[in-house]
Amino acid sequence: MGTVTGLIAALAIWGIGGHAKESPVDPAKGAKLASRIPCDGETNPADEVTLAPTFSSGGLERSFRIEVYEKDYCKRFDLGFKCLDAGHDLWKQEWSVDSTNAVNGSVGLDSCNEWRAKEPPQYVLTGWYREPGDPKQHPWKQADIKKVQSRWERYEFTDPNGGTARLEIDRD
């Protein structure tokens, strides 16, 4: 019994301290994304998209993320049948890539919040940058994303040191 209590205490202490506090997701700074497949209220198909990031050399460490809004989430200690630390709203990270490892990726944008639901999920593409140094003292900061005028679906942002980040979304 003492081992379980100690484990829970250790996990609680790890969750409380030691991590840089990054700014919360601001959907107004990001770009809204959605599935091209309408939500029919019966099934929940996903629109599979390919993501191709490009980061300029120099500048700060940069990252793209796709976040999905989740209502009434479990912050931690989800036991499957009970949540020991319930939250209220959360922008949950679905996908990410950063300038240190810029590889193409893919993600499925669901057409409905859940199976047999009629509401589509809220997705937002966000851009982030971090100043060099200790991550505890320099957390990620959100940048404003702009949609680039082109034939393709492209988004970009610039960090305060002039480094650029571009993401092309292919919906074939």
C-alpha cells in the first residue's frame, strides 16, 4: 500500500514542477482546419492529409502543431473508469513537427467529434518558437500564422529573429 501512495505522490510532484509553462493555445493566432468530409451523425470518417514542413536555416527553434479542442478532458490519472484530476477545456496536441527534425507527416482530420455525433471537431494549426537556452527558462511561445496565397494550402510564420517556417497541406 505504501508503494502505491509513494508512486502517486511522485507522479503528482513531477506533474506540478520542473517544466516550463508555455503560453496556452490562442486559436486566433492559428489557422482553422477542418475535414472536407461532412459529419453525417452516423459514422466518423477522417480526411487524411499529408503535411510537408519547411524551416529556414537560422532563427530560433520553431514548431508546427495541430491541436484539437477537447471538452471535459482528464488532466492526468485517467484510470479508464474514473478520472482523478478532471479539467474543463483543452487544446490537445494531435500532431507536431519542429525545426530540429523536419520530416513530412500525416494526420487524419475527423469529420465528427465522435462516432454518432453531429458536431465537427475544432482543429487549429499553430506555430511556435523558442529562444535558445534552458527550456525551463525559455518556454515555447505561440506565433501568428498566416495563410500564404498560392495554388496549394500553405501556412507560414516568422520568429522574432527572422527565421521562417512553412507548412504545406496536401489533401489528395
